[in-house]
Amino acid sequence: MQQTVHLTRPDDWHLHLRDGALLRQVAAVSARQFSRALAMPNLKPPLIRVEQALAYRQRILDSLPRGNGFSPYLSVYLTDKTPLQEVSVAAECPYVLGFKLYPAGATTHSGAGVTGLDKIYPILEAMEEHDLVLQVHGEVTDPEIDIFDREKVFIERELIPVVARFPRLRIVLEHITTQEGVDFVRGAPETVAGTLTPQHLLYNRNMLLTGGIRPHYYCLPVLKRETHRQALLSAAISGNPKFFLGTDSAPHLRQHKETDCGCAGCFSAPAALELYAEAFDQAGALDKLEAFASFHGADFYRLPRNSGKIVLRRSEWTMPTSYGGEAGEIVPLRAGETLRWRLSSYPEKP
Ligand code: NCD
Ligand code: ZN
């Protein structure tokens, strides 16, 4: 049985780092695992200007020990009123990789998002010109549509027409959760890619209701049925460069998860790589982990691949029941349970 996995340092292409005390509490957890990350702009208030995104980048760096080596990248939050000139401003900034489309009301802090894609067509055209990437939360917000169908319907109603209308626009369908999402990305032109989270590779929707209601497994898009999980896993291990790592680690304080109307988001950052390793291992595909975690995303974003190495070891450990700190208590994914892989900080001596 394989005991170690050596990887080029990986990147997280979809991460919520929050702000203020919570940022200071969680940033180092991701920086320990990843070399770079695409930090999401759904703060309160959202980062709707490049200037705000760059100031946030500095706050992320300030929250980490000096010389830590972690490099955050940003996506700017699209609204119905995003000014056209913001696109050329973004194109000048190497740390801004694109703009994030949150359909208004689709998820946490998306209230200022886009109410109709036609409203941002001029922006999409400018992004296509400037070769900026559109990061997409792919769910319709129509309350008539069943929550388990919202990704599929978004692809049919919104994404397919956008890809047809803007054939050179590079798009990442983030946190894909369905067979339809996988099929769409696979069948789309090379301009379209997708990220996959550890929770959607490891769990199906039963997890939300196993022995009781499990708020720490609740995220958006919500976990789907087992056939979808299998489709996601086969995409992840396929070696297809269109699929890459984006944890969507989304910390919320315990009291905001364990309540009448709890927030969506799983805090997977403390063991993100270990969770992916578990999923790939279960599928007998540990040899495919490095490209998924360390190459495909960098290649899609046209950034150099990282040079350092990390090592994962087959070794059991228990996830703490919570991560305390300045902002409060956060319950991680798999709290109090056994993990099968463990990240060592430094490569083994040959
Ligand atoms: C994210 C958050 O909490 O910011 N929540 C989640 O369930 N994934 C927002 C998002 O990415 O949808
Ligand atoms: Zn997210």
C-alpha cells in the first residue's frame, strides 16, 4: 500500500478567507497547505472595485507571518452596475485574475450580486477582450426551482448562452456539484474549466441528515445524490486539465452554523489536501492528485507552476472538534473524526 504522496506545492483556486479577526484566524491554516489561492470577494461589504480587492490582498498578507510565501490572488465581485472601466483596471493588476459572478441571492453575501446576466453583457465583452476570467457561482435563484436542480438549470438557462455569445471568454464553473456540471465543462470549449471541492468529492446529500441534522456539512451548492458524487470524482481523477482544485473552504462561527437558519459553508481548510487525498485514494488514483491540485489550475490561469514540494503520509490523526481564536469558534469539516492522510511540511530526505 502506498504510504506517501509527493506533490508539487498545490494552489487553492476558490477560497473564502473572510476579513478582520476571522481572516487573522484562518489565513495561516490555508497558507500552510497552499502556495497560492484565489480569495473570494463576498465580504461585507463586497469587493466590487479593483482597488478594494488590492487593499484586501494587503490585509491578507498582513495577517500572515512575514516571509511566509503565500500569495493571494483576487476576483472582483460583479454587480449590475460594475463600471466598464473596472475591467481594464483589473487587466493591469497581475493579482486580479477575474470577476466573480454571484447571481443575486444565490449564497452567503450575494445580495449585491447580478440580477440578470444580460445586465453585464458589456462587462463580459470587455473581459473577453482583456482575457480576464469569469468565476461563476452556478445556481439559479428562482425559488420555483428545486434546490437540488439549481446548478443544472443555471447551466441550461444562463451558462450555455453565455459560452455561445462570448466564445473567447474564459470561464470557471466553481464548485461543480452535479453530473450535468461535469458534462457541461467536459463538452465546452477549452475556455471553460471547473473546480471541485473536497466535500463534494467525499460526501453525498445523505451526510446532511445522518443521525440528525448536520449543519457543518451544509454548503452551497448543497451536496447532491451519490450518482453526482461519482461523476465529480471521475472528473477529478480523469487527468482532464479542465478540472482542478478549489476548496471553497468557507468558515463561519459555530453560532452562525448551529442555529435556526444556519449559514452555508464548510471549513475544510485545516485538512483540505488530506481530504482530497482520501477521495483520490478511495478511487485508487493517488497518482492523479498532483496534476489536479498543483498543475491544472495554474495552467488554466496561465501562471507558472509552483516549484516547492510537499509530502502527504498515510497516517491517522483526529481532526480537532473546533478551531478557537480571536473571532470565536469554528467547527471544521470532519470535526472529531479520523483522517487517513497527513501533510508533512517538508519533503522527505531521499
Ligand atoms: C460560501 C460562503 O460562506 O462565503 N458558502 C458556501 O456554502 N460555499 C459562499 C459560496 O461560495 O457559495
Ligand atoms: Zn465559495
